[in-house]
Amino acid sequence: MAATVAPLPTRKRLSPEESREAALDAARALLVESGPQAVTLKAVAARIDRTHANLLHHFGSAYGLQQALIARMAGFITSTIREAVLRQRASGDPNPGEVVDLVFEAFDGGGAGALASWMILSGNEDALDPILTAIHDLVDELAVEHSKAERPIQDETLTLVLMALGDALLGGPLARALGVPRERARALAREMLVGGRG
């Protein structure tokens, strides 16, 4: 009697948009788990059970995938910060610490700092364009109701983003070398924002 052969499992059909979103989800997971060097077409394709050619169709190259990922992250980061600031303004209860935490988490825990830095060091000069555009648009929107008596929102944003990016890249080792708590840069950023409003 001939042995029966089980049918090969078929891949779930995804729309082009679903396939693209699945790839970006996988790319972000790889970024957080293993760092920016792990965000390759081959690794993402394997993670979502798609072919390398499928990802080439959507992104054109690994650089295209990374650009799409950074644009998506920038949109998410700035929309989250926008919602927090607008909610605080509406309630009349400003909480600079929440904004600081959101920015620091985005650059460190979310991997945006490592990805942006890695892309720049790899020679991709325009790697930060999506983040810079998103930040610029957010600052323009929030500046409308920013009190003139306060420090200019552009100054606050510049300082906060540079602190968060630096902390994401060097915060742990530098804090250890200086013998200060790991969260010290974040605490200083909170003090800076509160002081600027005093």
C-alpha cells in the first residue's frame, strides 16, 4: 500500500498592503531584538514566510525597507507625542515628564535612535529625513499654542531629541563610567522642561 503524502502548507494570501505592513512589523521586531544590522530583506522575508522577491517588489532594496520603517516609526512617535501634548493642554495639567518618557522610549526602547544612527554611519545621508520632517511638522503644529513666556518650543525640542538620541546610543555605558544612575539623562531632561516653564 502506497504511503499518503500530506499536502504542503500553503501561504496565506495577503493583499499588497497587508504584506507591506507585515514586513514592517517584522522589521521593527528584528530591530528591537537584534539591532539595525538585522533588518535585511532576507531576515524579514524569512520572518513573515515570504520571498526575497516579494519584499523587493514592495521596498526595492534593504535601504528602501529601512526608510519605510523609519518613516513609519517617525509617524507613530510624533502622533503619540502630539496626542499627549494636546491631551495635557486640554486638561490644563501639563506633564513634561510624560513627553520626556515618550521621546526617550522612542529612541531607545523603540530602536529609532539605533536605526537612524546606523543608517547615517552606513552612508545614507538622508536617513533622518522622515524623522526630521515629522518632528518639524509636529513642532509647527504645537508652537501655535506654545506660550511666548516659555522657552521656544524649537529649543526644547532640539535639546530633548539630542538628549534622547545620545542616551539611546551611549547612555548606559556613560552612566556607568560616571557612576550615575542609568535614568539620570531622562531626569535631567525632565528638569530642563520643567525649568523652561517656570
